[in-house]
Amino acid sequence: MDDPQRSLLYRWPTAAKFDRRVPKEKLYEHGTGTPAVREKFVAEVQRITWAFKLAETTINLAGNTAVPEIQIFEIDAKGTNVTEPVLTAIDKAIPFPIIFEINRDDGETRSTRMVAAHKQLGSGAPKIGAYYSTGWQSARTERQSLPTAITLPALYTALLDPLTPMAARPGEDVSEVAARLKAMRKLEREIAALERKLRTETQFNRKVELRRALKTKQAELTMLVER
């Protein structure tokens, strides 16, 4: 999900620099990549670099089982973009939360967007939520310092916060934000369905019922999104 109004790139700590090129073949072979996903890797990806590793050993912030480390992956696009199936395949192959920076060449300039999904680790395969992104911005954009945080889980929540359409509440962790985002998307679908029914309904009594239901859902959505 792109929002061209948002512009943000972080200045990743030098101590966390990892700078390892990752063969794309290893990523889609490691997961359950379909032939279609492999084709997207070939068509869309020029280079993948494991650029930074945010961990207790590199930035002195303690992690936990949910966020043991945070990885920063840079992807150089062959064309104008790298799509979500590629990002999902990488997320499934790497057992840590990932923040992606996607780079593309726009003629003589270079643009970057930051994109990530809420990723929940557990005993099985990680649960990957919807992807959210900044807009494309000049790669020369002045980078901001990392958000202030005292643990890696808190840092992960703070890094994702400006990307998502729902701000984290004080003390809320990534899994709680992800649950609210899931509920928000469900309510948005229900509201859209009610609006469609309302436009086509001809019976007055039924219209009144639909408007009442619509107002209830809209109020639920407002309460869910507010801090």
C-alpha cells in the first residue's frame, strides 16, 4: 500500500552494518516459492543485500522471542518496482522481522521506498500481515535517526508505526497493532458492503435498518483507530 504523502528513510547504525549479498535463488528455494514467484524474482529483482542487523550485539537493545533481531534488506529493482509476492517469499525464508528498502532508477535519479509488514514469529511459520509503504522518495533524502526505544520489540513497533494507517497506542506491541489492523480491514469491508446495499435498497424500512447498522460499524471503526 503506497502513500505518496509519506516520506521517511532511517539512518541505520553503522555498528549494525551487515552488507551481505543474498542470492535470490536461495530465498525462493528455501520457502515454498511457486514457479510464478520465481518468475517475479527473475523479472523484478536485480540484487538483494542483507544490509543491517539490528540486534543486542550490534545496537545494545535486548530482544525477545517475538523480536529477537530486526533485519534491514535492500532490494535493487530491475524495473520500476518489486511486488509483494517477492517480499512475502523473503519474509517466509528469513525467521526475523524485516524492514525492506526498495531502490529503483528513475532516469538519472534513484528512488527508494521503505516497506514492511507486521510479522509475528511463533512455533510454526511466521504470520505476515499486510504490507505498508512510504511513497517513492529520492535516495538522497536526508535520513532520520532511529526512534527512541529501550528494547528491540519497542523499536520494531516504532519503526512500523509511521508506515501503517493506525498509530500504535501507548504500551501496545506489534501483535496488538496487527490485530487491530486486521479488525480495521474487516470493518472497512463490512462498511463498504453496507454502503453498496444502501445505494440499491428501495424499501424505506430496510434503508433505516441499513443506515443504523452503518452508523454502528462506523462508530466501531472510529473507536478502533483512535489512540
